[in-house]
Amino acid sequence: MFALYVTHPQVKIDPGVPVPQWGLSDIGTQRARAAAALPWAQKLKRIVSSAEVKAMETAAILSEASGIGYESVEVMHENDRSATGFLPPPEFEKAADWFFANPTESFHGWEKAADAQRRIVDAVEAVLAGHDPADPIAFVGHGGVGTLLKCRLAGLPIARNRDQPGGGGNLFAFSLADRRITCDWTPMETWQGVDR
């Protein structure tokens, strides 16, 4: 059976609000609703979300389609970037490049990529340890830690070129039986699912 890692789509960027409290923008909400209308979303038996607002809003939309609730797991949060606060997009992109290129070092107090990878992998494995492998599951979270998870599942080193395209609202799929990636980053509203 399949598992998904789904990243939240576009958010309302507000430099005056802590990033974990940002919610979905109108476009992000529309994209999540379009994804929720697809058959794969209705097949989900479990949804586990980061506790950040944008992820929980995405999880709530998906849970409406599947007729189930969602769980939130605090340690599934995005890599901790609170040391620098909000960075304008061009500066953030440079910082993210550095973060992925130097996984065992901290960018001006950010959580190290290697530490964030360990955290997200442990969180996902802890959930799956008690999960029925016959039930499709979606993890809803963030692009940075999602990429770190994807690198570990693929057995590849941490690298930015494995990051999601387009800045959010993508998913990748992996097999619950062997943790093998079965679908690379794909926009959430265009993925057609798997047969099983």
C-alpha cells in the first residue's frame, strides 16, 4: 500500500507573524481543495500532519475528502529557522541553498539539515511502527524536511536538487512494504494515484 508525503501549498506570507503560524493563501486553499477532489485523497485511511498552521489547514482539507480526522505531530515541523526570523525570498533561497549544501553545519543558528533529517525520519517511522500497512496514509508537512525524508528513503545524500519544484503543494509516494519511493515530487492536484 502507499504512503504519501504532501507539502502544504502556497501560504500568506506575513513578516510580522512567526512562520509556523502562517496559514494557506487563497491559491493554496484552492490547490488543496483540488487535490482533495481526486480519488487518491478519498482512499486515505490516516492523515498525520505537522502542527504548523499551514500544514494542519492542508490536512483538514484532505481529511474532509476522506471522511476521517487528522493527527498532528509536533516534531514533524519544518527545519527550525527561528534564529534568523523572516528572510525576504531572495535571501531565503540563498540560505536554503547553504542549508542543503552544508548538512552538518548550522546556518546562523538554524537547525542543521542532518539533525532535521534525523528528526523527520524518526517521526515518520514512529507513526508507521503502529500503522496497518494495508491502509494508505498521508504525512502532511513542509518542503525542507520532506526533501530530507525523501533523500533518506532514496538512500541519497542531502542535496537541494532533490527539493520540490515550484515552492509547495507537491507530494511524493513511497511503498509501505519497503519504503521504496514510487513517485517523485508531483503537484498535489495532478497526481493520479496508484493502483494499490
